[in-house]
Amino acid sequence: MSALRDAVRELGLPDSVFVDVGESDDAYVLVVDLPGATSETVDVWVNDRQLRIEARREKESPTEFRYLQEDRSMFIDITLPLPPDVDTDADVDDGATIHRGVLELRLPKSTGRRIPITEG
């Protein structure tokens, strides 16, 4: 079982937040449902071997109505420990997209560095 998937399970996320974890030979992918969130209302950081996702949901309601009950949180703050094989130094500028409140985040794995060998 993946360490990243285990970390997601242990978060105790609210029922309104769903996180799927995928893994390939060269990367992990996290798909996070963030209802009502946009690229302007989501921030993602990698720091000290942790991934942090903050999202806020903006909504508008007609002024003649007031909320009686709110079933989804207006703010989400998720911090995940990253597995040792995630390359936190990799360039991930194209690693995140959000479409209709679904954040997809690609985290490349470290491929290691080959050490050249010479005759001698």
C-alpha cells in the first residue's frame, strides 16, 4: 500500500472532500474534489517533505435569503506528509490543474542520479 494513500486516509477529511491517489512508475497523482474552488481560491505548497493544500469556496446567494444550514466547509486546509520517493525539488509548474472544482496534482518521483563510471 502506498504511503501517500495511507496519509490521505489518516487525515480524517470532512465528508465534502474526496481525495483519490494514483501511482505510476514515475509519479503520484492526487485528485481532490474541492466543490466551488477555482485556481484563484486554491493554494498548494511543498515544504519540508509535506504537501499543503488550502482552498476556500466562494459563493453568492440572493440577498433576500440567509443561510439556515451549511453542509460544506467554506475553508479546507490539508497537510500531507510526502513519501521519501517524491522529488520535492522537481519543477512542478505544470503539475497542477483545477477544473470545475476538481484539483489534479502530479507529484514526480525521484529517479535518482546515475553515477558515471570510467575505466581506470
